[in-house]
Amino acid sequence: MAAMRIHTEKLQEGMVIARTVVNISGTPLVVKGTTLTESIIRKIENTHITSVYIESLPDSKDTPKIITNTENIKDCEEFKKFEQNFKEAKYEIKKVVNDIIEKDEDIDVDKLLEQVNKLTENSSTSVEILEMINLIKDDSDIIFKHSLNVALLCSMISKWLKMGAFDSEMLIVSAMLHDIGVLKLPPEILDNLTNLTQKQKNMYKKHAVYGYNILKDRNIDSRIAMAALGHHERQDGSGYPLMKRGLLIDEFSRIIAIADVFDGMTESIYTGNKYNCIFDVIRMFETDGYMKFDPEALIIFLSRISDTYINKTAQLSDGRIGKIVFANKSKPSCPMIKIENRYIDLSKEFNLKVVKLLD
């Protein structure tokens, strides 16, 4: 019987473990063939293991649909529907934003929220959403694609931070509109965002103020305009346009800053620019991220993101290939890798790192 990976929050009594579940030290926790009971599920959850393999039961209506690997994701109906909804959402966001800028129309907050809800309502976990975002290869309307990605990431972060429903919605709308000021920049900048001269970079930085001016006097939550102004501010004062520090930066700007940079860096993996692996991105955040980004939000974000890659096949810097079996919460760039019957804790192997994911 085929095995499929499932997030622990979706485990149900009666499911059968297809691969032995091990804890951080490599000790078997639940052996292959075990039928899950309520107490066993609680035992797995209490060890902070985020996903396990179960025997698939294709005829059972109660068994959740599970995405197991990249190839399966691309072929599954969920991804095809997600991709189509993503394209439609991007078009709708572009239409709303253009109506704001060109026709000075009111902001249709409900229409913007509808686009994200359409993408998240059929995805049972943040893991699935993140995997599908990463697989969409679409170079058209990159500003709106980026804004939608950031909104989806902020939707996840709001859940992880246990935000209330209204605050979560306003954060999502803020994320969708955070770069609206970019559309006020001259074409020579918009057409060449990756290769700007210093003079053009200084001009580009003005988009934060442009965005704030577009949004500040409208009948919307004031945090939306503040996020457009402040999403490039940094905790250490190195950001722009006002060089604010720490808690002087509003909450939405602090959260969107993380999602904004993360999306830009992960996009560079797929375009072959600068970063080769998601763990390069995570390492960057660990290196100086806690000086520049909100530490509380960043700790939760990196912890949850690293969970996404459990059970993925990884290549190490020495060429060996193994399976990621555990996410290191204190150092997410250094997961535990299983190679044959050996477990390697990368947080203790300073000369080793993950350089590539193979599935």
C-alpha cells in the first residue's frame, strides 16, 4: 500500500503509520504498522513533529488529500485549481489597484480579501500553500505576483501569531497594497528592477512615500497606509524612508517586511540568481535577520517555514544525500538529516550544510 505524508494536525484515529516515526535523537517513537489512537496522536503532537507518513486509503472519504512531492503536486487537481485561481487573483488585484491609481476609485477591500480566501480555502495547511506558491512559474505582472505572494505569506503568519480575524484581514489587505507606490515610478525603473543604478535605487526608495500618499486619505484602516510607508524600515534603523527603529515601526510593517524579503529571496532561487536553496535564505535571516526584523515574528516564521521541508530529500555540502527528518527550532537552517541508518544533526556539524533540495 502506498505511503503519503500528512501534517500532524490532520491525523485521525484509525490511520496506519507507514514509516517509523523517530524523535530528535533518532529513537523510534511510533513504529511502522501502528494504528493511530487518540493517545498516540497526542504523543506525536507533543514532540513537535509536524508531519508523518501514513498508509494511503484512497477509498476512504474521511482521509485528507495529501500532497507528497513536487511531481505529484504539479499533477494534482488541487495545484491546477490553485494555479488557475492564482492567475485570476493576480488579475483582479491588478484591476483594483489600477482603478485606485488611474480612476481614483474607492478601495474594494472585500474584493481583495476574496482573492486570498479563494486560494487558501481549499488548502488544508500552510505547507501545501507554500509548496504551491513555490511551484508557480509566472513572470507576467511580477509586481502583482509578488504582492499576492506576500499576502499569502502574511495570511500564514497571522495564523501563527494567533491574530484576531479583523486584524488578520487588514494585514492581508496591507500586504496586497504594500507596493502600490511602485506603480508611480517611471518606466525605466519598473522595466529594470534587478539592475538599477544608484540614482535609480534612490528613486525606487520613494515608492514607500508614494504608496502612503495614495492610501492615507482613503476610507480604510489606517494601518494599510502605514504598511505601504513602513515595510522597508528595519529594526536597527537601517531601513527607509524614515529610518525608524524597533517598536517605533508599526506591527503590520514589521510583519510584511519579513514576508516581502522572504518572497524576493525565494524567487531568486527559481531564477538562478544569488540563492541556490531555501536553506541559503533561512541562513541569511539567521545571520543578521534578528537585528533587522521583528525577532518574535521572525522566530515563529523561520520555525514554521523549516517544518515545510521535513521528509524532503536534501544534498549536503559534502555531496551526500539524505532525508530531512527533524527541523531544528533554535537553528532552522540546520535540520537533522538521515543518511541510511545514521542521523546527522547539522547544528553540531559546522562544516556541513544543506545546499540543495532534490524533491
